Amino acid sequence: MSEALSAPLAGRGAPAVPHPGPPMIGMAGVTKTFKRRDGGTHLALDTIDLDVAPGEFVSILGPSGCGKSTLLYIVGGFVAPSGGKVTVSGDPVTGPGPDRGPVFQEFALFPWKTVLGNVAYGLREGGLSRRDAEARAGELIERVGLKGYERFYPQALSGGMKQRVAIARTLAYGPKILLMDEPFGALDAHTRIKLQNQLLELWERDRKTVLFVTHAVDEAVFLSDRVAVMSRQPGRIKEVVAIDLPRPRHRDELLLDRRYQRHVIDLERMIEDPPDLAS
Amino acid sequence: MSRAASRTGAALRPGLPPFLACLALLLAWQIAARFLAVGGVPDALSTFRELPAIIGDREALGEIAASLRRMGAGFGLALLFSVPLGLLMGRSRLVSALVNPLLMVGYPVPKAALMPLIMLWLGVGDAAKILVIVLGVSLPIIYHSRQGARAVEEKLLWSAAAMGMSGPARLARIVLPAALPEILVGCRTGIVLALITMITSEMIARQTGAGNILFNALDMAQYETVYAMILVVSALGIALDVLFERLRSGLTGWAEPIPSPAIAPA
């Protein structure tokens, strides 16, 4: 597939730079309704329009229950939209596929497989021989800093280690898009920062297209080129904010950067719920 | 608390408590048989004296082996269809809705009560006995397979689907291994039920087998043989269970809780 899809560095951070050809991810009028128990319907997502350019890092930021994960699952092809359409490189999404690699908050590692077996799984699925798959998996395990843990079962690992295995497992089969569903939401603050740094390092190397769901404002600003802010009931995109911070980004510099602070404050105000809905 | 537990654990050898419990049971049996002197209840000692006669008897051993063969065949056949059916039920609402009513009806029926009917169709030979064992074993395996399949995390399946794995392949390669610990719980119940149905089937269709020896001896008022046979069957049950536990921890060691360091000697 198109491994050479690294976007040019210029123009990074600008909102949806006009790009020749179709967007990497195109969401047009996506809606999702759920049946309620009382027979009524609940509008979870209301006409979502959002394009993601190749090599762009876009976060979807919103309070819990705004439907941001559902939107990610629709892009992944795991959940069908009730209306509208999603395209990947111009082709309509009809189901899951190896061009879009998910990383879930719950890690979703195969517990009966070792670290090596998990990371090699998608490669074996793609038809690689055991030897080649394990060699490539070994490299990725080293890249996420888990060398020496190849023979461990997931159960023996900490949350942060599990998520690093999950990221390696998804990177292994070479998806051109990463779909990350609050990947660091279940981790403690320290581990979270470590993994954010590691993700940025990995991303700055291959510049994959990333759609990243989070409810943490600082995380969204730190990582993203653009942040789409969602509101809930119904889930709508309120605003898309371009994060005009230079890369490579370093946490300690950013924390002192006025522009970073401004973005955090603005976004925090934006995701605040109207008082009647606050829980 | 864990420290106190490990202290008492260190004082006792691991095999000692069960050994003491067995000894106490045998002692109680011996005393009760002696003092109550109910007809047809031999004491523990004379029962144990009868054991070599059974274990040394080629014919008796052959019969027990035949019983175990039927039990293995019945258990294996049940496994072959119960696990896929249970997994399908766990993942598909349609299959579950179709099959569940049948299982609900079949559940309370004592499977051995069907033996006379089955004998009408299949005769008194191995086929009838194996079928009864299949019926006796399959329900818990289906039930636990279904529970296991239901509990599989959706996102495991999504992760596999994103790798390009098809639906049927996910059932065999994701749902099956993920549900294996629960399936094996059903199998363990199944083994005990197989042993019970095996004996019962041989009681009804008396021809061969461990159950046949037992009930023939009962007819001839050879109570020592009856009790010795019960001991043999129980020992078989315990041995099978231990073997199965070994197999289980080998297959699903990845799901075992990690041994806490508190258990290790300081």
C-alpha cells in the first residue's frame, strides 16, 4: 500500500490545507442514532463533517457521552453509521480493514498470546512466515521499549506496558491510519505523559494519519495538528481548532509557551457543558 | 493476613490435610460398620481386602477398560458438537433464540431415564450407552461455552477484524481461545457427569462394564465387592479430575492469577 504517504512538513498545523486528491479520512454528514429502551431514538451523532489530510494528527475532544468514540468506531468500520458516509482515500468504508489500525483504551490484547505473539499476530494474518513476522515484531517491541518482555503474557504487564504492546501490534501490520480511542485514559498521570512523548516520537518518524479521541485538553493540544471539539446531546462538532505549535514538540518547552497555554484555556472553556447538562 | 496464612501453610505439608481427612473418614466408616452392624454394610478393612480381587482380575479390568472407552467416546463426541454450538449461541442472538428453548426443555430431563427408549432404537450395546453419555455431558459444555463466548470482549474481535480476519475465522481463532478457560469449567463438570451416566447406563443395560460388576455383586449380596467397586469408581473419578486439572493449567496457564510473592519462602 501507500507507505510513502508522508505529508510535506510545510503547512502543518493549518486547518485542512487544501490537498490535491481526496482526504485520507472523509466524514460527510455522519449521523448515528440508537434505539432507546422506551422505543424512542437517541441521536448520538448529528451530521458530522470532518476531513483529515494524509499525515495529519487530528484529535476529537469532548466530554464523556458526546459520541466521540462512536465516531471513531464508525471510521474503523466496526459500527455502521445511521446516515452519511465515511471515506478512506476516497473509497467508502464498508467494514474494518488493515488500512486502519485501532488502539483501544482497554488495550484488547489477546491474553492467550505472549507479547511477541500479539505483535506478530497481524503480520501472520497478512501472510508473513512465522520467522519474518517474529523478526519484524521483535523490532517493534524494541522500538516501544519492551525488549526482554517478548515471552511475557499480557496479564503479567502493567497498563502502560500493555498499551505499548497494543500500539506495537497495530503499527506492525502497517496501517496508514491510526485510530486511537482514549488510548492513555486508563493510565496513571506519569505513565500517560511517558506514552504521549513516545507516541509523538513514533509519529514524527512515520507521519501516519492519526485520529485520536480524548477528553483531556492538554493531551489534545500537546499531540495534535488540529483539535475537533465536540458537544453532547446530540454529538456535534462545535469547532475545529488549529494548533499552531512548532514540531518537534517538547513537553517542558510547551508548558511555558504562551500559545500552548492559550490553546488549553480556550479549549477548556469550549468543552465546558452548559450548566443544565453538567453532571 | 497473608503472612499468617503462609505460616500455617509452612507448618503443614501440602498433602497432609487431605490424607488426614481420608483417614478420619475411613476410621468413622470402620467404627460405624462395627457398632451399628447394619446388614449389607461391610467395614472398611474387609472392603479394602476385597480390592486386590478386583484389580487383579483380568476380566474385571477389561470391563472397567470398556467402561472408560465408552465414557471417552461419549465425552469426545459431546465435545465435538457442544463447543461449536455453545460458541455460536454466545455470539449469535438468532442461534441462541433457536436452540435455547430446546436446551431448557432438555435440561431437567434425567438423561438416564431416556436409556430404555434409546435401547429400543439402538439395542443394549455400546451405541446406546455412548449416546446417553453424550446427552449427559453436552449440556454443561454447551452452557459454559456459551457463557465464555458471550463474555469475550468486543474489542478483541474488532482488533482481529482490523487485521483482516473474517467472521468464521474469528469464532475459531479469537472466541474459542478467549472462552477456553470457561469452556474447560464446563468440561470438568462434564467429566464427572460422564462418569455418573456411564455407571447408570450400565446399571440399566446390564451387559458389561464397571456398573455391571457393581450391580451383579449387589444382586448376589457380595457387599464387599459392591463397596470395593464404588471405591474403584471413585478413585477413577479423582484420577480423571486430577489429570484434567493438569491439562487445564497447561492449556490456560496464561489466564491463571500471577503467584503472589508472599507465598514464596522469605
